[in-house]
Amino acid sequence: MTEASLAPLRILIVEDSEQMRTLLEALLEAMSITDILIAEDGEKGLALYMETAPDIVITDGAMAPMDGYELTNHIRTAPDNPNPYVPIIMLSGHLEKEHVEKARASGVTEYLAKPVSWQTLYERLVSIVSNPSFFIRTPTYLGPDRRRETDELYQGPLEKHNAPQPKTTAEILPLDAIRRPSLIRTK
Amino acid sequence: MLSALGKGASMQHKPDVAMRSLLGGPPEVVPVPSIAETKGLATEGAHMRMDPRILTRISDVVSVLEQDYTKVLQSHISDMERAYIGWKSGTEDTRAKIYEIAHDIRGVAGTFGRPLSGQIATRICARFDQAPKVIPAIEDHIDALNHVASLSPEPEGAFADLVLKRLDELSDVRPDPAGEAKAGG
């Protein structure tokens, strides 16, 4: 395992709050990232994205004129986008189920709740940079593959039921051991 | 911190699987190499871990920003108070201003070591979302926010819980006079 050097990354921040932009920029700089691009809304963010092809996008959810969900959708589906698989981290103050589902459906990679913990942000960035991923492409969706359920039709590499299952408590600790009187603590 | 699209959440919602079922066939699975590999930050298969030196540096940066944010927060609250006075006197667009400021505070305050301010701001946003015209006890919320922002460090634990509980109680029983006047008019 090597310690993460994020310095060569180019990151696009799309955020309408000035304080949040300042915070994110300062946090990224503390991570030795200097190639930071900033846009105040989704429309400007999309233009900047197409122009500069950043490695990672960090976007707010609610913005006008174009919000983070639309931005993500455009990035994933734009025919002239050289990298529709770019990791997109959405930071949102909205934790309601419909917002989370909307973010998932638009194809975001991570959905982090505001207020953002800087440790979590750093940890997620390291994880995104370090790990390969799988995307799903259908006529109506392009985004990270999040399937976890058992599905006999799918034989892909991420299917969890193909992996060895963890032992149950009963396998780890036989029942007769639990019943054995010597294991029962008395006064 | 909620990583809502992480493992826990994905057990419940699977829009891509639903879409696949509707389409009646398997989707295309596209393997995407890690950025570390494509940018040469690590050799193939080597995992990266968080750098403790960077963690320390970030902590230092956040400490400095926390001090600056206290002034920013107080200035935000002053703007909110002015907007509230405007709203009471019938200027309708100042209502949106109050929500906008509260939304900003709730998104940022917690990161700058002011979780109670963030929670009060979250309540202000929620009151606006739940009751578009009559905002219960909005003045109490703004007063509480103002008071909490003047304290460094912010109260936490049982005292913070008490502040929030009291605001919830006030919201349940007392509608805001400014909102009430508007709702009536």
C-alpha cells in the first residue's frame, strides 16, 4: 500500500455557496492539489468540464440555472464527452430519499451529506482515485454499477453472491459451546 | 456523515437493476481503470491509503478557516435579521433571502466546527419547507442562531439538545407573527 499523492489531479468544483467553494478549495490545496477549477453553477460547470476534462468533479446538488443532478446527467450522456465515467461527488444538504434516488439515477459516484466532514472527503477521494470501478450502460442510464442483489442472469465481476460468504455466528461459535456450563459466568 | 450511495444504501435502492429488468436484457458493464493507474500515481493493483501528513495539514487549514467563519457566520445572521425585518414589513422577496442564508449556513457551519448553528439553520429551512406561509417561531430561531454564533466554542451535548428541543416546542405551539399576518392577508 502506498500513501496517496493526489497532487497531479485536476478537480472541478461546482458550488454556488462562496463559503463552501472557499472551504473546498482550501481542503484540496491542503491535499497538495493545485489544479482546481471552480464554477458557480451547473451550466458554467458543464462548460468548464467540457473545456478542461478534469479527473474528478465535486458538485453541489441544488443550484440554478443548472443543478448538480442535471450537470451529472449531461456529463454522463453528452455524446462529445471524452470521459463520461469521470467520478462525480455530490455534496448536498438534502438527505431526503427522493434526492438520494435522483442523484443515483443521474449517475453520481458518491453522495455526501453537508456539512461535509473533511476526513470523509479526503477518504472518499483517496478511495475513488485508488480503486477501479465498473459502470453500467443501458439506453437510459450510465453510471456506477451498484448491484448487490443475487441475480441468476448476471454473471459479471461485481456479483457479491459469487464471492465467499462470511461465516455465520453459529459456524464461528458452535451452539454446544454456548450451552456449555463452564462458559456461563456466575457470581 | 452520510455516504448515502455507499454499501448500506445500495442494499435498498437499485434503479439500474430495475431499468435492466424493464429492458429485458443485461446491460453493458464497462470496466473503468482507477485514476491512480491512468495517471501513474500507483502501480497496477497497488492500493493507496490516506497520508497522515496530509490529514494533519487539513486539520490545520480547517482550524484557521473556523476562526474566519465565525465572522462570516455573524455577518450572515445580521443579513438574516435584516431580511426578517423586511419580511415583517411586507417585503416578500426577503423571505427567500432568509431561506437562502439559512441554507448556506446549514451546508457549511458543521464543517467549520459550528454544528449547533448548522442544526438551527436546518430547522429554519425545514420550517420554510413545511409551512410556506406561516413560519412558526422564526424569530426565536434567528435569535437562537445569533446567540449561539456569538459563543466560542459553541455549546454542545445536553445544552445543544436543549436549545433544539426548545425551538421545536416553540415551533409546535406558536406561529410566527409575520407569517401569520401574511397568511391572513
